[in-house]
Amino acid sequence: MKKLLTLSLVLGCSNLAYAETNTLQLQDVFNLEYANQIDITEDGKTVYFVRNRMDIKTDRKVGNIWSVDYETKQMQPLTSGVHMDYSPVLSPDGQRLAFISTRDGSSQIYIKWLKTGAMAKISNLTASPRAITWSPDSNQLIFSMFVPSATSAPVSLPGKPKGATWAEPAKFIDDVYYRSDGGGYTQKGFSQLFSIDANGGNAKQLTHDEFDNAGDVSFSNDGKSFYFSANRHTNNQLKPTNSEIYQLELATQNITKVTDRNGPDEQPKVSPDGRYLAYTGYDDKRTNYENAQLYIRDLKTGNTTSLTPDFDRSVGQIKWSANSKGIYFSYADKGQTALAYQPRSGKRKIITTKIGSVAFGRPYSGGDFDVSEDGEVAFTLADIQRPADIATIKRGKAQRLTTLNADALGDKALAKVEEIWIKSSHDELPIQGWIAYPPEFDSSKKYPLILEIHGGPVANYGPHFSAEIQLFAAKGNVVLYMNPRGSDSYGKEFAQTIHHNYPSNDFDDLMTGVDALIAKGFIDESKLFVTGGSGGGVLTAWIVGHTDRFAAAVVAKPVINWISFVLTADFYPFFADYWFPGKPWDHIEHYMKRSPISYVGNVKTPTMLLTGESDYRTPISETEQFYQALKLQGVDTAMVRIPNASHGITARPSNLMTKVAYIQWWFDKHTK
């Protein structure tokens, strides 16, 4: 009997150990990889990309540049090391690959000679370069870089004796934008455009004015000028979306305005034949959302037309076809990223709807693509159970080229994810969502439900891999995530339902989704939980102020008080002008009606808050307000502060683990 008992205990422990290793665990985050930043050769035979992985020793994402062969699917590293290599760009002659690397401790430009394998650093810059672009003759590169302005304090203190130790001098600030999320308190200065010889040398500054001259650059065919996007208006600080397309002549450094309207004009792309300029933009109507349209300008006649006037989606990344007859562009549609081909005249064609997100924390849409001279498409592949891989489409046939996570996830029992559509109890508006089921789900049993809400609020979730969703499901939860009204990828009207009206009936959309899952019969109604970050944190705080049906809630990086948010957030001119009818002091009642703090007296739900201490997008003061208000109300609450973390809490892998672990702990703590 003793032997049988011992054997059963051993088997029990063995089964438990297998269950723990067979489902996704927190530490598995460090094993995940994903591909992004694609560049395909003109012959379509090779795809270059950044292979991102998580380094467990430094707790950082690292990236190296790899290639994959279309025919053999053979992968090869072009770079290696525990650092970031990114922004790979092939030279027009196909002989070299330029990229940016942090391998020597700062971000610098490197060149890889593809035939010989030689590699060299060609820059010695004082700040990080971005948006590197080759000239048509492959002889030089254009990039943007921050250049600090010479400043001096307006006050200097007299009387300091030699050798005395006084307090650190005061910091004088008079800029509109004086701090940025992820960047901290900013230095005075502007992003300027530079050129550098592709064989190395000193970078030459091309712009010298007090504007941020950044963004994508596109050369004219003769290489004598290039186009770029910038907001060079005198009121650019307070009207941050009003950018134009400009042309810069290299010989004279003369800058000419090409577009002129109120609204963003971005992504200038000269057609291969040099005749047309494509770009994206829209007329600014001070709404919370507008569809970016695709425009082309005839550079000979100056005539400009929109190719997507009736297309009720926002145009994303764009690229000309080699014959200049049309443009490929990506767009978000119902939580997925699609790629279309739009002729200069004629009907557009959908190429694929399978472009995958290049993030893996939460299931946001997005992704990268590139097109060869013959129209072969390379893209990041969507897979609900895998982070992004590389795939191609040739002659209409899609093919996966990489399986980056075969080792990390191949033996894991992952959550099955199923699409769901419901009609909102408010007005029957169709709302899309997804259900993630725990591994070995049994519909005859009862499960806890976690409602996980996306941020934005104008953003979208979709059928994409999510480490956070998978980790919650691995703990035995059914997870529901949705795109309530205000999400993009469903057209302008759907997104604008929350214009000056957020939060509002998005609450009804989410509750209808919860009710729909309960009606399926496998949800334990005593174990309903809710969480969300940023805009999802706003809605979570709103939910606990309007219902006590949830057993517990976790409010991540929220806005609690719209007045204090507008007056402390980093991008405050935009928030005040586009999210509200006017300044806070002119519309106090409107601001407070939409603020979760106004309903804190109704909260009974145990509510934990979780925010990065260096968050300047939704500053931690918002979290502290709600925490202290809940304490005054006697509500069971706690506050989790993530040191040195910005709004993107999960930028470091261990912080993603921390976030998920604390949320699950809070829910477990309040499980009846």
C-alpha cells in the first residue's frame, strides 16, 4: 500500500509538472521572438528583416538582422550580438544594406556589404539617427537627428564662494512640449535632416531652422532633391497635426512647400518613373478620428487627387509598384491588417488580410510589408498562436518562410481563440470580439471570465498572438477582448461615436459581450473580472463606477480626471483640441461628466491600480487620485507602481511578467 501511495504521489507530481510546462508560463516570455522591419530584394528572392528576441540577462529586447531565402527558406544572420540592430534598408543597386545599431553603446549608422560580408560603422553621431534613406545612386544616405539648441539659464546666482557646494541649479522650462513619455524631460532643440556619404565621413546638416524636420524622405529621380513631411507652421507646437510635404534642393538647401492645407500630409513617395508624388493625409476637422486618404500629385501639372475618397478605412503604409501604375497600401479592417493594390485609375484589389502584428504583449493589429520589382509581397504573417513570422505572396500564393517560435511554443498547449459578434444592448450596433479558451477547455464546467479592454481609445484588437491573453488563459480563465464603439478598423462613423463622448455607450457594448458569454453556460458569474490599460484603464475605472457585477478589477495606467490629465499629459495640445469641445476651464461640466473620478462614490468593486512611475502619457498622478479616492471610500484597493517604466509598461520582459502576475494575483485574491 505504501508503495502504491508513493507511486501515485510521484505520478501526481509528474502530471502537475507536465501541466505547468505544457502551458505558457510567465518565464516563457523570454523565449519568444518576432520579426519586423522587412526589406525584400528587387528580384524577390531574399527577404531581410529584424529578428527580435528577449534577453533574460539584461531584461531587454534585442534585435539582429537576418535574411531568409524564398526558394530554400534558409535563414542567415547578417548581424549578431546582445544589442539592437534595426531599420535595415537595401541600397538601390542591391549591393549594400544600411542599418542602425547600438552595438558600440550609442545608435550609429552601419553598412553591410552583401557580397563580401564586410561591415563598417560609417557615422559618429552625437544623437540617435532615424529614418535612414538611400539616394538613387546609392552614394549617400539621408536621415534625421535631434540637434540641441544653445541655451542659458535666465538667472545666475551671485556670491558662490570658491569650492562651495550649493544645491543643484533650478531647471528653467518654457517649451510647450517639455517632457515626453518614454523620453523624460526633454532638452531644447529640434530634429534636423542630414546627409552622409555611404562610405563614411562627417554628416552634413541640411536643415537649420526651429522646426522638427523628420519623417520619411523620398528622392526625386535625378537625386537632386527629396521630399519630406514636417510641421513648419509658426503655430506648430499648439497645432501638432498640421504637417505638409516639402521639397529640399540638395545643392542650395532651398525648401519649398508642396502641400498646403489644414491637416496632416505624410509619407511622401515619388513614383519610380518620377512623375507622381503619393502621400497620405486628411482634412483636419478637430474630431477624435479621421480616415487617412491616399493622394497622388502629378509633379508636372500640380494636379492632386485622392485615390480613396470613398474608402471607409484609414490608409497605412504605402509603396509604389515598380511600373508606377499603382500603389500598395496597408489598412486595418475588423481587427486585422490587410494589404491592397490601388491603381492610379481603376478598382483596388485586396492582396492579403493576413498581415500580423509586430507586438506580442496584447493583441493589437499592425505589421510590416514590402514589395519587389515584380510584385512579390513580403509581410509579417498573422497567426493567433504565434508572434509575427515572415511570409511572401508570389503569383497569388502565400507561403510562410520562417517559424521563429517553433521551439518556444511548439510543445505548449495554447488557448484556442474564437471570434464573436454581438449587438450592443444600447442600439444594436454590431460589435466584434474574441474569446480565448483555457487549454483543455470543457464547456460542461464553469470558468472565471476576464474582460480585457484595449487602449487608445481609437485602436483595435484582433486575431493576433498575445502573451498576456495566453498567460491569463493558461491560468484557467476564459478571456474576452472586444472592439467596442470608438475602435478603428470599422469605418469613420464607428470611431467617431465617442467623439466628445468618451466613455459612454462603449460601456454597454462591453457589458453586452459579458452577457453573451454568460449565456453560453460555462462562465461562473461569481468570478467575473475586468482589466485594461490606458484607454482600457479609463473604461475599467468607468465600469466599476457604474456596476458592481465584477468580483475584482485592475485599472492599468488610467485617466481618472480629464481636467488633470489634459493639464499634465505630454501631448496636451492635441488632447485639449481633439478630445474635448474646448479648454477645461471653459467646459468643466463636460470634462467631469466623462471622468471616472466623478463616479468613485459608487465603487464597491475591489480595485487595484497599476502604472509605470515614469509614465508621462497618463501620469501616475491619475492613478494616485483614484487610489486615494478609493481609500477614502473604504474600497478594497492597492497600487502597484512599476519603477522606471513609461506608458509602455511591458517594454522590458520582466515588467510584462510583473503586470500579468499582479493582475492574476488580485483576481485570485478576490475569488469566492
